[in-house]
Amino acid sequence: MQLPVAVDIDRAQGVVVTWDDGHKSRFGLEELRLRCQCARCRGMRQDGQTVWPAQGAPQPLRVEAARQVGNWGLSIDWNDGHTTGIYTWEVLRSWCPCDGCDGG
């Protein structure tokens, strides 16, 4: 498993993860919010419900805070009040949307 050596967060644009093999993965905020891994969001997607934006959600989407959760992943607090869910490093690497990867 690849581990990050740097995580750069632009609160209004997205997240860039630089991995220990030198690869960089770039994720847009909406992409991350829509793919939230918390139980509630997973359940909503399984039921065909909209995860984001909910009615009355602030626009544009922004990151309020983010923190590394041990060596396991990244937790993001969103400006729509959503603060649960951890984006594991393994999942983020598998989602890498670049042309050289197949996780987009």
C-alpha cells in the first residue's frame, strides 16, 4: 500500500495527495463529498438518495477543516456540516483520476 508524504488542501478547490512513490493524485471537492465513505452517505447512495448537495446546502462547497487520522486516512469537515467519514489512503489511491491510473 502506498502512503502519502504530503497532503495539500485548497479549501475551495480540492485535495492533492503526494504518495511515497512520487505519484500525485488530485481530487475535486465535489468528487470527494459525493464519495464520502461514512455509513450514512454509503446508505444514502445505496438507496438512490442524493448525498450532496442537500436542500439548503451552502454553495460553493468548501473544506472547513481536515486532519490525518493516524496512518489510516484523511478526515474532512465540510461547510455543509458533514464531519463524519474517513477517506482511507488505500481508497484515495484507488480513486486516483489521472490518466495513468484506473480509479477515476
